[in-house]
Amino acid sequence: MSAEFASDAAAPPGSPQGETAELSPEELRNSTILIVDDNLQNLELLQAYLEGLSCRIITATNGLEALALVDSDPPDVILLDVMMPRMSGFEVCKKLKADPQTRTIPILMVTALNELGDIERGVECGTDDFLTKPVNKLELTTRVKSLLRVRHLRRELDRTRAHIDQVQSDADDTGRDD
């Protein structure tokens, strides 16, 4: 028996073979990133840095616009500036994490703030990660890909749980019929 055959035989039915931590090109194309920053230069820079990922990128220039976009077209990852007029990134993050429909969307706060108190406030609001301006392109793309992978794995887990619940429900129904 070849090693390749043995590894194929050991894999659970329906599981992808040779799966890596990288997202597939299809997963990237089907992903949406929301970038929120009131500074158009920062917005354009972040967008340019992420263009190589082949994801769909949408933008907002303030917190209220971001919340409206998330409501109408939920993204897979949000890059969120902290200091914005009308509604801060902290407030946006807190609202999104309090809502059961949006709480699992990973949020990466991109900020010029680097005081420990600001980081603690972000953690209290529920942010998933931080990047400090000026942003390094490699660090940005690496963190975004990681958060996208988390998002896709979470969806896969939710589908698996729903399938298990359905199988258990069907088994319970069959047991009652006997």
C-alpha cells in the first residue's frame, strides 16, 4: 500500500485531501473585505495593498456607513480605523460584536494609537487583531489572510454542526417511529 493511498484511506469521508492553512483561490475570490477609514489616502493605500488577494473589497469612510454596509452586504473581514468622526472604530466594533448576526465577523483594527489603554479598549470592544499605522504590506496581507481563513473555518464548523444536528434529529425521529 502506498503512503498516498494510506493517507487517502485514513481521511474522513468528504474531507479535502492535502488541505493546508492557505485559502484556495476560489475562497479568496468569494471573500469580501470591508475597509473603513475616514482618511481617503489611508483607504486607498489599504485597498492597494490588498488588491493582490483577489478578494472583493468594499469601503466606507465612517462608522455609520460601515454599519449600513455590514447590514446590507456582510463582509468576511473588516479593517477598521479607530479615530473617525460621527462614530469611532471602538463604537462600531462594540455594536458589531454585540449583534448575533455580525459577532463572528473578524475585525482588524488599524490605528495610529499605540498606547496600552487603547489596545485594552479595543480588546474590551471585541476586536480580533490590531495593526499600527504606518501599515506594513506583508503584515497586513498575512493577518487578513489568517482572519479570512478563520472566517471560512468558522462557516465550515457551523455547517458541520448543522449537519450533525440534522442527523441526530433524523435518528431521534426514526427511533420514535419504532
